[in-house]
Amino acid sequence: MSKTGGRPGAEQIKGIAGGRAPGRAHPPALRISVILPTFNRAAYITAAIESVLAQTIPIHEFLVVDDGSDDGTQRVVQRYRSHLRYLHQSNQGKMAAIESALAETTGDLIWIMDDDDVATPNALAALAEPHRRNPDLIFSYGHLVQFTTTENGAIVEGRKSVYPSEDARPFLLKLMEDCFITGHPCVLARRSAYEGILPFDRSITSSVDYYFHLHMALLGPVACVDEIVLLQRQHSGMRGPAAARYEEAERVRRWKQSDRMLIEGMLNRLPLAAFDPTPGGTGAAPARRACLIQRAAIAARKQLWDRALQDLAEAFWIEHDVPLTRLELLILSRVLGCRYGIDEVYRKPFIISRLRKIGRSRPRECGIAGEIGRPLLHLMKNAIRAGRPSVFLDALGLWLRLMDFRSGTAASAAIATRAGKRAVGKLGRVATSRLRW
């Protein structure tokens, strides 16, 4: 963790992001509307507004929608009245504020800025570039870095966002597995994409960004920009609309609940073929077994275990004599990888028992349990590093319950092989560096 002093200004932002702010030309014929919905953020909104005004390319319009603030937010925003428009409405929630803003703006591209975060100076230039190259693009997205501030105003950097890149499965499937884009300002989207999912579901008060990104990803291609576009503030302030405010400690529980609800709706609405994990698509009819395994992994990672176990059981009886493909095994290795943890797996022993039984339904393939249990090995490794013996023992207990003798032997051999390859690779790199020296 590194520290820098003072409130985050443009120069400090560039330092934290480790990037640059080149003066790229504004993409022709692309008008960008910036929408900043806010509610009781007088303490933070100044930094958010100034980071929008510091962008290295011009914006078409900048609209702040105040969703019924009563903490002086209006006075703060009025200082910038020559640079933006201000719209005040009774408190209805973030979804309603964004709907109102869409009706009041005319840009081709929409950038939703959060009222407690800070954009990097090059954010819009970086996010707009893929849209200039591809007019069919639905949205582009970039990375964020989390940060906190100390009592004396010093900035403490957090971690950079990590996006999945280890396989070439369709973007939507990886997004359903994990809400890895966790900030509205990380995304620059076509106006038509937002309008295409109107009216918004105003019952969603948590995971609003996930709601948008999931539904827009159904509409067409997206592009990842390998640049930091947002500094995401971590703080203990209240969240949610006035009628349903909640504290920081409540965030994870609400995220889990909202994410589960969103994904359950998509699992029920989308046809099985939509879960085809084949990279790029082959034009042929998707394999039912692979689609079921992928849908099961998504359901499991959102704690929808009844659905996940049902899909896995069906998948494992399809082409019973044909071994699982490398892609199917990769997807299986993600079943126990929920970002919110697997507390329900510890509480409900039947989950591991069913996974073990399902794995043993294909007796000729002894590596299945090892792939399913791979996230448990990751948990154990992290627990050792963090000095948390109870976490290690809990994960080890699940691992041992998942394995039979043949599966355990195969998994141990695979682990030893991977460790050996890493060791050989490390020795090779050391030897090469010494020879160069």
C-alpha cells in the first residue's frame, strides 16, 4: 500500500493510476453525456465533479441529478453551475435518477459517474476510443483502483481490479459468473443500450451497475480497455435511497442477495443455448453437456445450488463414455469459486455429498473431483499465508469429503505436476537472467 497526501486532484490521480493523460483528439461524431446521480454526498461530490471537468477530451453535456438530497449537496453543486446542469427530484432511488437523466440528455454515449468516486483524467479518452473504431460496440470498460483516505486527508491506495482473461469464453458467461466490473464509471455505453432496457427495474437498490451491465451485454459486443479509468472510494457512509438506507457492514449481504436475484432471473429467461461456452462460436449447434455445465457453474457461484446440482447431474449422464473436454473441466473448476465465499457449502453438507456423488457417476474419469475442488486448494493456500488455521482446516475438511481415493491420488499427482512445472520454469528464468548478467 502506498500513500500520497491531500485530496485527490488531477496530478495525484495520474500518480495513483500510474498512467498518462495524452491529449487524444475527440472521436468524430461521438457526443458523450455525463450523468452524475447523487443523494446526500456533499462531502464527496466535489472531487467527483472536478474529475469529470478534468477529462482530456470535451464532453457534450454534464448533468447532475440530485435525488432529494438534504445535506447541502445542492449548494456544493451550484458552485459549478457554469459547467453543468442540475436537476433536483424527490427521492426515488438511483434507477429513477438515471431514467430522468436519460430523458434530459442527448449524447450518443452515456457515462454514469458515481458521486463518491474520482475518474482519472484519461478515462473518457480511453473508453471512447473503442467506440470510435467500432460503431456496433455496446459498451467499453476499463479498470479501477480502490482507495481510502485517512483522517488527515492522505490517500491510501488499494488494489487494481482484476478481470478474467484466462479463457476465451463469451463475455456474458464470465460476467454472469462474477460481477467483475464493479463501478458505473468503468463503463462507457451507447445510449441505445440503456434505452433498450427501459423501463428499469426500480426495485433494484443494490448491484445497480451489475443490472445494467448484464442486460446490456445481451445486446452486442463489448471491449475491454487496459487502462485505469476510476479511483473507487471506500468509505463507511450510508447507501441506498432514503426509504431503505443501509450501512457499509450490510453491503455484502445486499450484494449477494441482489446478484442472486439478477442471475436467477437470467437463468430462467435465457435458453440453454445462451450458455454455450465455446469461444467465438463455431456455427454448429452447441453441445448440451457443455451448456449445462456452464449454467451449473453460474448458478453455483450465485448460491443457487439446487439448480446447479440438477444441471450437473443431467450433464454428467450425457455422452457418458465421452470424456469431459478441457473446457468443461475448466468450467467445473469454477463451481466453488464464489467471490462472496462458500459459507453455505460449510453449512449444508449435502452440497459436497451431491458433488462427490455426481463426480463418481463417471467412474472412468478420476480427475473430476480434483477440478471441482481446485478453489478449496486456493482457500487453503491463502489461509496458510494469512495465518488462519481454522479457515485452512475447514477448507481441508471439504476437500477430503469431496475426494475418494482415486480422485485424491489423481488430484495430488496433478498438483505435483503443476508445482514441478512452476519450479522448472522459475529455475529456467533464474538461469537465463544469470547468463545475461
